[in-house]
Amino acid sequence: MKRISWIAACLCFFNMSRAQQVTLTPDQIKGYTSEWKGERFPDGRPKVADKFLERLKKIRLEEGWGILRNKGYQNQFEGDWMILEP
């Protein structure tokens, strides 16, 4: 009986973990980034010039969040940030 309960629990957790995978279609990405007028990747993401990405590498974490807070993004979260230049 314990084995059947364990298998049932594993199947439930497996189904729940699959439910958390969220992927946007290219059309959805284009809808969210409709103001972008430049080139896009095949999956719909906007292509950004390398010079802007290089500038972002030099911004400290506090500066980046400060800009977002000033734009009204008070309760946003993004994990796994890495400090490139301590």
C-alpha cells in the first residue's frame, strides 16, 4: 500500500512540475514588445546592439534596480544575478 501511495505522489509531483513551464510564442513576445521597431530573433525577441549590452555590463546592481524603481517597478524580482566586477 505504501508503494502505491508513493507512486501516486510521484506522478502528482511530476504533473505539477510540468505545469510550471511557461513559454511565450513569437507572436506573444511581439505583442509585449510591440514598440520595438528593429530586427528580431526567430523566436520574436528584439535584437539589441552589442554596444548597449556592453554598457549594461558596467552597471552596478543597485544602479539597475534604482532605474527600475524610478520607472514604477517597485516589486519586481529576478534571481541568479552575478557580480561581474566587484
